[in-house]
Amino acid sequence: MSRCTAPVRGHSSSAAADACPACRYSRRGYGNSRSYSAPSYSSSGSSGSGGGGSSSSSSRPRWSRAGSSLSYTSAQVQSLTPIRETVETRAAQQPDLRDVFLCHAWDDRQGVAKELRDLLVAAGVKVWFSESDLALGVPMMRAIDKGLANSRIGLVLVTPALLASLPREGVADKELAVLLMRNQLVPIVHNTTYGALLNVSPMLASRSGLSTAEDSMAVVAAKIAELIAV
């Protein structure tokens, strides 16, 4: 066995180590421990979560189309999976239903609610929307009841205006009461937080959904379109 010359000659330089019959091989090829470093792993993934959860890793839901460019957090997949199951069940039982019922505050009807509705329609989603489906002379609550019954799922647009209206127990509050009884509600939080919603409606805040703090309104609409496609 070759013996190290370091005790006599020292290894003060690379050339001296290369000249040593014992050390020259450990500095070359796979024997050089300094040529390897362990890979580092991070437990964090992409930022954001769908709703009140805190999961940040990304995931692809089973209903996502082949070649889809949409990216979901694991929390979004978890919260939307039961909704997808409701969509599939209701589509099989009642194929002629509208895709979604859009619940929103009255003050948002010409603003962000209409923006969301237009994006959904452009994506091929059939939407019940009060501004276009509430006919003159038809009792409002009867029309809303019919719209809820004839839609596969409900979307609730959670905005500062909605948070202000819920304590007054207006129409939006009644719509929510019906949607919350069934596993068919997707909250879409816009310009507010789940913490603010929790202070007003703990039951609604317990339902995770989507948020424009994580996705643009256009991406939210695209995810809803993918969710309801059967």
C-alpha cells in the first residue's frame, strides 16, 4: 500500500499532493470528496393558496385538460375537488342545467361582477346573472330560486360591497343560505381577505375557493371554465 509523503514533504501545494503516491488518486475522479456536494431541497413551492389554506405547492387536478397552461395550488385542488364531483353528478342527472349561478352584491352588478360574468361567458360558461336573467315584472326571489335550482354550482363574489351587505340580510344573504346547504359553492375573493370574511360570515369563510390576490380575474374565470367542463 502506498504511503502518504505529507509527514516528510508536506502537501503545501496541489503539485505536492499530486506527487504523493497515496493522495494523488483521491484527488482525481470519483475519489475526490471535494468534487461532490449534496443537493439541497426546499420544502416550499410556488406561493399562494386557494382560499383560507396555506399550502403553497402546485398540483394538477384530474379535471385539468391536456395541454392546459393553468397552474393550481394544492389547496385549490383540495377545495375544488368536491365541487367538481358535484358538477359531474348534476351533469349526469340533469344535463340541461346552467353551469354556474353568480351571487354578488348589488353594488357590484355593473362593475366587477359584470367583468367576471363577461370573462366566464367568453370562456364558454353558461352563467345565471341577475342583470341579464332577471326579467322585468318577475318576482326577484322566485327568479333567484329558479336560477339556483337550475345551475350546477354557485359562485359568490366576495368583495367589500358584499361584506357590507351580508349583515343586512339582503338578497345575496338568502342566495348564500341556499348555496351553503349544498356542496356547490365556490367563493371568489376580490379586493378583500378571508380574514375580513371570517368576521362577517364564518360559515362562508370556511369554504375555500379562489382569490384575485393569487390569480387575475381572467385566470379565475379560466379555472372555473375548466372546473365545470364535462
